[in-house]
Amino acid sequence: MNVYVKQLIQTEKKNRIVTQSPQTKSLVDEKFPAQANFIKDPSRLKAAFCSRRAGKSSSVGRLAYQTALDFPGCNILILALTRRSVKNIFWKDILKDLNKKFNLRCEFNGTELTATLPNGSVIRLAGADDSEEETEKYLGAKYKLVAIDEAASFRQDLRRIVYQILFPATTDEKGTICLTGTPGDVAKGLFYDITLGLEKERVWSLHKWNTTDNPYMAANWKEDMESMIAANPRIVETPAFRRMYLAEWVINDELLIYHVSDKNLEPKEPPEFENYVLGVDLGYNDDSAFVVLGYTDKLLHVVEAYKKPKMNVEDVANRIKYYQKIYNPFAIITDPASKQVVEDLKQRYGIPLRSAEKTDKFKFIDVLNTELVLGRVKIWAQQTEPLLEEMRSLIYDERAEKRKEHPGCANHCTDSFLYAWRFCYNFLYEEEEEEELDPVKRFFNRLDKGINNKTDDSQWWEKV
């Protein structure tokens, strides 16, 4: 038999393997109804929101194998934060364990982190949160299933990854994208919106279950919870317990960067002030943000906050001129990062911008927090919702060695606020004290005030 004939036979064998009819083997565990419903859900966009140890990762593993069996020759991608984390979660305890349990006869490649089934389907593990370049690698392939685990912990914009990169990669096969995770520290983003029914861009099928719904973990989980509560009844109030054990979205107050509270909120419209400062944070894909501060005495008032993405230079200039017309700020402070834009605003539009002071950022945030705690900063809630939303959700990055803002949190309005605050001088205000023992000086002080503050009232002199 010559070499050419051998190659034809080998090619035909491969084709028969790849194009064989779907296998009837089922990996769905009917004893675990919550997991079974998730796996059998035919929706192209679905999510699983669970507490810890609820079986969400094993659900992804079973779904991946089931898809690989039902659609020979397909590609399946399982993503987590990093290559190390996805390997720790899925490689040994899920993919290899299920392969052995159901005798799937997969070939494993530890270098590529792939599991290849006899029918030609390939399951690949990868990390996607290290950099944008990592996620761009998956643009060229087509997938029948893409599963993203640890969805609440992604630092990158998960909405962009899902809708702009991964969803088009599933179009050819009419594939499925599923997100799974427990609540994270950052209470915002695509996964957060999906779990609370706030996502409007696409329709997602949401599955929720707790560890007590997992028949293989329920008894041990309940016992551990009861022992923890018995030792410390107030543990149920802690953010970590509520997130991990009860699957609730809770922000850890200890990680919050700005210490704003209800006593800083001003429900009524503030009066006009003698001094205004405007802070501007420039962006394009990110929001451009504008915050107006005003003061007359020692109290500092946040009068207005606004932000919007995709603003070009003319849009920014018009917005600044709008604030100039209304408030006439004595200083307009902007982020100097985009020098070309700043110079264009100065020269073409005649806006007197001043560069923000960006050194020692977190030291000045500490000082500002003192002012917030003492109630010396008042925020008009009706006109400053974008700023308040950021202040209530912006947290420190626990993974960073030094103090650093979490990259998954917006900080555009808070930066604008900080820029402007450093140029406010309300702390220099001092009450004028009249000399009680000198009636002549007291009279002329009042006379000066009357002359300097006179109005159209023709009787002002008589009043003095």
C-alpha cells in the first residue's frame, strides 16, 4: 500500500470520527434540578448566579462536555480571570474528573490547556482578564459555547468582551454564551446588571441557586453556617458572609475610597455662592465628567455633576461654556493628560483652563474624607447623582500592592471633584468679629457693609 493510499484512509477515518452522529450519552444530573435546568436551557445568553460551593463551575464543565458530545467537531471556550485560576478551577477537578467518570476518552494537552474528544470537539481553557490583548486572541475562532466563570470579578469591561468580541464569534454556530459567578466587591457591570434584571441591551436567561440546593453539599454547608452563626451571631451582617453564603451584592465599606454619608446630602437647592470652581475630567471612550463646587463660608457645596461618553472637543467646550454662563467659576481645573485637547480648548475656544494637581492623590483624598466625615462638604443630591453613584461604589483594589483604585470602578466624577476641591479656599474663611467696646468703629464697619452691599432700595442710607 503506497503512501498516498494510506493518507486517504487516514483522512477518511478522521472524517468519519468528526461527522459521526451525536452521542446519546447525557451528563445532566437530574438529582440536581437547579444545575440540570441551567444545562438544558437552550437560550443563547444565560447566566448562573450562586453562592460559594453551589456547583456552578461543575455546571460549566458538564455543559461544556454535553455540548461537545452533541455537536461533533465544535469549539468550546471556558474563560476565567487568569490562566492559573482557570486551570486551578477546571483542569483536574472538573474536566479530568468528568472524563474519567463518564469514560469520555479525551486527549488532554497541558501546554495548550485543551481537552479533545474522540468526535473532534475541543474544549479550551484560558485566562481573559490580564489584558485586552488576551481577549483579542479569541476573535478569529468560532465557538459553539463560551463560558465565563468568576464573571463578577472581571476588571476589564465584561460588556465589551461579551458583546463586541465573543458574541460575534458564536454567530456562525448559533452558539451560547454563559456567565457564572458569585457576588463580587464591585456592585456594577454586566454581570451585576444581569443578576438584578437591569440589563437592557440583550435578554439573558438567569438561573439562581444557593449551596443548599446542591444535594451533594447542602448538609455540610448548612452545618458550617450554623456553627459560624453560633460562634458569632453578627457574622450574618458582614459583607463577606452575605456575599459568599447568601449570594447578596454587598459593598465592603472598608474598601470604599470616599466616606460619603447621608449627613453630606443636601435635599434642598443651594443658594447662590460668591465663589465657584469647575472640575473637568476628559475622556472619549470613557466619560468626560464635570463637577461644580461653590462656597461662601467654610462649608463647601457640590452644586452639580454631569458625565457623558463620546464627547468630542466641541462638545466639551460647549459644556464648559454652559457652566461659565450659569456659575462664572473663577477657576476651571482639568486633567492635563490630554495636552492637545487642553491646548485646543484654550486657544480655539478661549477657555482659561488650569491644570489639575495630581500628586499625592490618596493623601488629599484622606484630607477630603475628613471634611466629609465632619460634615463640611454638602452635596445637592438632586443634581449630583453621577458623582454620588461613583463615591458609593469606588473601592480600593485588593490585589494591588499599593493603594490603587479598582480598575472596574468608574472614577471620572470623583476625579473632577478632587481636581476642583484642591482649588477651593473655603477653609480660609473667618468670621468677622466686631469690637464690642468701640461703638464708633462698630458704626463705621456697619456703614461700610451697607455701602458695599447696597441694592436698588433708595432708602438704604436711612436704614444705615
